[in-house]
Amino acid sequence: MTVLWSGFAVLIVFAALLIFWPWLGRRIADPKLDSQNLNIRLTRQRLNELQREVQEGLIGKEDQQQAEQELKLALAQEQSSEQRSGKSFSVLVLTIGLLLALAVAGGSYWKANEIGDLRHWQQAKSEIGELGKRVVVDADPSVTAQELQRFALALRTRLWREPDAPEGWLLLGRLHASLNRLDSAIQAYEKSLDLDPTRDSAKMSLAQALVMTASETNLQRASGILRKLTEKDKSNHSAMGLLAITATQLGQNDLALDSWRELQSQLPESDPMYASVAERIAALNGSESAVTELQLKISVAPELTSKLPEQGYLVVFARDPQKGNMPAAVIRQPLDTMPLTLTLTDANAMMADYRLSDLNQAQLIARISQDADVSSQAGELEGEVSITIQAGTIMQQSIVINREIK
């Protein structure tokens, strides 16, 4: 859009220059040096001299008439030549103006219509069948983020033509969530539920996306959805575990403990999730032996301090680099004076079976943004380190925010 308006501004200035150029030329040019006026004055002067020469008897009438005709003919030829020259200049100026207008219009059209994105969309559309099989049917782990983006684009296009498809909107939401586009994921889940309010899988996916944003408003909303799901089905372990996590993030420890204990009572001790739930209960009860804790000192590189927003958010999270963007633990809070220290534990997990203590190698990321969205955006500031996690211990690590996302 900036290119478009810049092009319009250039065209307006150029048009104004063409309109006012003759007036500006007359204002700038010296009348005494105007060749046309000079030729006219010289011709008149010569005609007066011829008249005087006739009166003095130096030449005859016939010689005077012949000389006058030659002078007038020469003047007419000179003016005609200058007019042709002026026309040539005007044609040149108009040609340049036309070419410039076409160049600006072409560039503006390209930018306004996003021709590159259109080609990307056409590629995505042609691959939707193959990508759909790999993503949905085969659950191919080798699918890249770029392929997921193309699949999401093609799916969104199909839903634009066929919007009454709750399954399609649900799938689109899950694609957005896997790409960490949480706002888009939430919108897609809501569209799916508008079409089919009874679909519990869409409600669960919506609650997960709301919890991942870590916004208090979204956490409260997720808690309401999860309460209804667990009341409807006491054996919904995923909803019960996510409700406990949500309650922990909201500071509702009693609800969190009740939910974990209810979930533990339904699990056999042989279930891998049983030990994880027991550790959660121990952590909420204050048992130090079960704590896996990261004490993080966050600072900003001196060259980036001038780029800190006046009002922003600090997001700190840990993730397994082999499992994409899903965080195992996350903290988000309003931006405060740097440096500062934060503590990351299993209580900051987003899922019951994916916690800080479950990681062997963790990628720790600290990010500063102007909004509350945890997904990365151009212009945000970020720093990261990698660390080996030792479950059941207290670890210390520093993160320097030292680069700007492009």
C-alpha cells in the first residue's frame, strides 16, 4: 500500500510539473534572451533601416520590397523551426511521463494484487490433495512448516467457496495452531462451532488454543469450556488435565489439585501419565523433591535498548527443538525493567503430558513484543539459548535478548 500511495504522489507531482512548466519557463527565462522576441525585434529594426535607406536614396523601392520579403521569409522559417523543436520536446516529455506512469501503475498493480502471493496460492491449490494425505491421513512427521502453510492457504481457499464445513474449519484451526497462529486458530475453531455447536473435539481444540495464548481473559474462557466438558464426560482425561493446567495459571490451586486428583484416581499406575500427575500434585503441595525449576535471568543487549516498546509484553518459554513450536512451559507478563529474573517450572506447562521436566534438551526463548500474541512477528526482539534439562533439579540460566526479528 505504501508503494501505491508513493506512486500516486509521484504522478501528481509530475502532472503538476507538466501543467505549470510553460508558466515556470516564462518566469525563469530572461525576456532579453528570448530568441523569438529577439528575432522579431531585429527584423523590425532591419525593416526600419530599409525604409530609411529608401528615403535617403541608397536603394530603390524594388530592392526594399525584395529585402523585406527575404526578412519575413527568414523570420517565418526560424519560428517554424523553434515550434518544431518545442513540439519535439513536448513529445519527449509526454513519452517519458507515459512510461513513468506505466511503470508506477504496473508496480502498484503488482503490489496491490500481490502477484507473488497469487502464484503461491496457485501452487498451494495444486498440492492440496497430496498435502492433505500427508498431513491428515499419514501424519507424516517430515512435513515442513512451509508445506503446512501452503496446505492451510489451499484449505482456506476451499472453505471460502464451501464455508458450511465444520470439519474443514476444525482442520484449518489445527493447522494454524501448529504454525503458532493462535488468533487465526481460535477464529477457525469458533467458525467450526458456529456450524456444529455439539462437536466436543472442536471445543477441546479451542480451549487448548485459548490456554496457549496465556491471556487471562482467554484462560478464563478456556476454564469455562473445560468445566463443561469434564462435567459432561468425567473420563475425558485430556480436558481434565488441561483444566488443571488452566487453573494453575489462573492461581486457582484448589481447583488444580482437585482436577489432578480426580484424573489420578482414574488412571492405572502403569499409565505413563500417572507419574506425571503425581508430580503435579506434589509440586502444588509444595514438595521440593518433585520440582524441576529453571531460574532465568533475562537481559537486553545494549544496542537494542532504544528499541524497547514503552508498553509491551515479555514472553519466555521452553520447547523441544524436535517438536516444533509447541512450548513445554511458558510465562507471559507485561514488560518490566531489565534485567529481571523469572522462574519456569512444570506448573507453567500448556499440556498435561508435555512439561519442562519431560524435556532432555530445551530451547529457551525470551521475546519482547508490543502485543499479547505469543507468535513471532517482524520487529519483535528475541534471544535464545539451549540447555540440557535435569529433571527434579533447580537450574540457572541467562538469556540475552540480542536480535530483532526480520
